[in-house]
Amino acid sequence: MEKIVEFLKQTGFYLVASDWRTLVMILISCVLLYLAIGKKFEPLLLLPIAVGMLLTNLPGAGIYHAEIFSSGKVDWNTLSHGAGLLDYLYLGVKLGIYPCLIFVGIGAMTDFGPVLANPKSLLLGAAAQLGIFITYTVAVLLLGFNPQESGSIGIIGGADGPTAIFVTTKLAPHLLGPIAIAAYSYMALVPVIQPPIMRALTTPKERQIQMKALRQVSRLEKVFFPIVVTIFVALLVPSATPLIGSLMLGNLMRECGVTERLSKTAQNELINIVTIFLGLSVGATATANVFLTWQTISILVLGVAAFSGGTAGGVLLAKFMNLFLKEKINPLIGSAGVSAVPMAARVSQVEGQKALPGNYLLMHAMGPNVAGVIGSAIAAGVLIALFG
């Protein structure tokens, strides 16, 4: 009888009864699964994140041990003796491996032709990072977050999940779960968050501006671009080198014409495998102790502010540039400067079509959109250099 009682005390049902928060986290993970499967909100990453959250909050499973990483460093002694599956997978996040590998895949899938055809789009991509630094300031001055935590929260405004994860693991790893979930959830909500801001900051006449077709970009330009950008950014912000170098490696494999097999592998097998491991690992950090706090609610609110600030920054810079340009820019493409590729560019296209049916803005918006990927990586490097 004693053995039976002892066995029952070791079951998850008994452990759940001793801590109601575990049940709440399991419920939240199921909600995220519904959003990923039923509503298709960033399902490729939100689904593994939700499963990782579910596994780590199952009492007694012992699949993830936060204490191994709680000191800011890896406790290799404990890891080698009593670790769980997700502890080992989390090393790819902790050591900054997964985000960089995903950037290789993103680079291989990205065509920087629209940026080269219209270099002004680089400025719009940079302006859309405004939300990062506005949110950082608010978090530090008004909400009591320290600079490292504020930088990690602010990077949500870059609308780039791997970048947010990379920065957070360097600056505030204890906030990784809430920040990653906020980043990917709001990326999925770009078509909901952006349009009201775009319409509020532009006039009907501005939204009807038509732009000339982009020039054809040569293969030589496309080959030189990743090389030049890597050298320039690495010299300007050395701490951004891992992300920029990985991004441009993938793009160079795409454009050089002699590594087609590598490019296809990066676009498909590599990025898919790493996405699974990254999602499970990030979800594992969302334990009840970290997630069920007022701090998490603050992060979710600041995440919306960061996205909104980035959208507004791109639109307002486009309007400002129009004061000096003979060939006007449709300000709607400025909102695509957040690096949610290609979703933000599609939102610009949809809003442009609503204002003037037949107005084709997609390729023009892709310029700021892919420039935003570079901009968010540079912003990440700046934050790590300042506060890392």
C-alpha cells in the first residue's frame, strides 16, 4: 500500500494539484496551439513553441531544468549528469547557434534586388527600427526594467523573431519565453496592427501615389551586395557580425550561381530542422515562475508599442522624404520597413489597392521590407554592444 501511495505522489496529477499555476500554463500552451493550428498565426514556429511550453510545464517530466542556465552561464556539470532533452536542445539557443542558422536560411530565401533597385528603401528600413528605441526608453524610464531587459523587449519592434531571440539570450535570458512568444504572435498580427496606423498617418491622396517600375538589377550587383554589406556592417557594428554574416552567407549562396544545392538546403532542410529545435527550446523557457507575472503583461503591451512605433517611423520618414523628392514615394511602403517578410510588404500592397485599385506596390514595399531585416540585425548589434 505504501508503494502505491508513493507511486501516486509521483504522478503528474498529484503534482498539478500542488501547484495550480502549472495547470494555467498547460491551458495557455493549448491556446497557442489553437492559434497556430486553427488560426494559422505563425504556425511554423508558434506550434513548436507551444509544444515546448506544454512539455516543460508537465509536472515531473524533468525535460527542462531552468537552474542549469539561471546564472547566465551553462552549468556544464549538472548538464552532463541530470539533464533532460530540452536542456540539450536549449544549448543551441543559449550559444546563439539557432538564430544564426535561421538567418542563413532567410538570406537564401531573400531577394535583395528591390533594395538595390531603390537604395532609398534602406532609409525606410532604418526608420522602421524607431519602435525598438522608443520602447527601450519607455521600458527603462517608466516601467522599471533594467537596460538589458529593456533592450530585449525593444527588439520585438524589429518584427524579427530570430533577432529577438538572439538579443534576449545575450541580454536577458530569463525573459526569453515571454519575449519570443510576443515577437512571433505580433508578427502574425501585422495585418491587424499596421493598417489603422498607416491610414491614420497618411492622406487619401498620399495613399494613391503611383510609383514607377523598378529597374532590372544585374547579377553582378546581387553578388557584390552581400559581400559589401558584411564588410561594412561588421566594421561599423562588430557585435552584429554573427547575424549579418549568416544572413549574407545565405544570400551569397543564392545569388552566386555555383552553390545551388547549398542554397536549396538552407532554404528548406536546414531552416526547417532548426525551426523545430528553436521553437521547442524557446517554449521550454516559458515556465510558470517566469510567465505568470505582471512583467509578462508589460512585455506584451510594450511589444504592441514597439510594432506600432516601427510602422509609424517608416511611414513618417517616407512622408518627410517626399518633401524633397521629385518622384514621390507612396508612404504606405514605409510601414514595410519592419522585417516581417513578406507579410508587411503584402499589407502595403493591400492598403494601396484599397486606396487606388490597380496600384501595384508589392515590389516597391519589398525594398524596405528586406532592408528591415538588415536594420533589425544592426539594431541588435547596437543593443548588444551597449548593454551586453
